Amino acid sequence: MIKFFLSSISTFDAIAFVVLLLATIAAAWKAIDKIRPVGKLIEAIFMMSISAQFLIILMGLYDRISWGNVSIQVEFCDDFRALAAAIILAAVAYIINNILYIIRTPRL
């Protein structure tokens, strides 16, 4: 299952969210007040990635309909698998960011 998941992640998503996870860990280690802005950056990259995936799906839909392709289901599964992988990867990065923010925030 992990191989199936990793094969569907785009290169940009994988690199961006790994770098943002490393930035979250570095911010939690050195600058606690920078954890929340990294979380906002994760949200922004997520929205950009999802928008790009939807555009790819819509352009592929137009291309498949205009050429009269009958195997649309198989190609849609690939597109939605990439979309689901981006959502899962962003959710994991954001959850780790929030957990580290809760742990590292000083209490009274």
C-alpha cells in the first residue's frame, strides 16, 4: 500500500511537504514562534497543489471527452489517486505541525 501511495505522489508535492515538515521540526527546535507561520505555509501549498490537481483533472476530462475515449474510468482513478495522495500528505504535514505547536507552546 505504501508503494501504491508513493507512486502516485507528484514530485512537487513530495519535495514541498518534506521540506515543510523539516521546517516545522527546525522551528519547533529553534524558534517556537515560527511554527504557526510554517503551518500557514503548509495550508497555502496545499491549496495550490489541490488547485493544480483539479486543473489537471479538468483538462484530462476535456481531452478524453473530445477524443471519444471509452476507458475514462481507469484514467480517472489515476487522477484521483494523485489528488488523494496530495490530500493525505498535506494532512499529515499539517497534523504534525499542530501537534508540535501544541507541545512547544508554553503554558501558564
